[in-house]
Amino acid sequence: MSDPNREAEDFARARRGRNIALALGLVVFVILIFVVTIVRLGGSVAERTF
């Protein structure tokens, strides 16, 4: 029979790995949206006076 504590550790490790992958994917998505927004607005946005 398998050890229930060991199985819980394995599930926790797998969950942690999925959470890290999801967080990295979200960060990449946010950076991609930011870059696309800056490119579409053009480089002169920083020089604009308000």
C-alpha cells in the first residue's frame, strides 16, 4: 500500500508546479499586452505634452 502522506506531498508538489506555470503564463500575457499597446500607440507617446 502507498503512504497517504507521501501522496499528499506529491499532489502538493504537482499543484505548486501548476501554480507557478500559471503565474508565469499570466505574467507573459500581461507583458505581451503591454508591448502590443505601446507599439500600437507609437513611440511618441512618452514625448506627448498634456
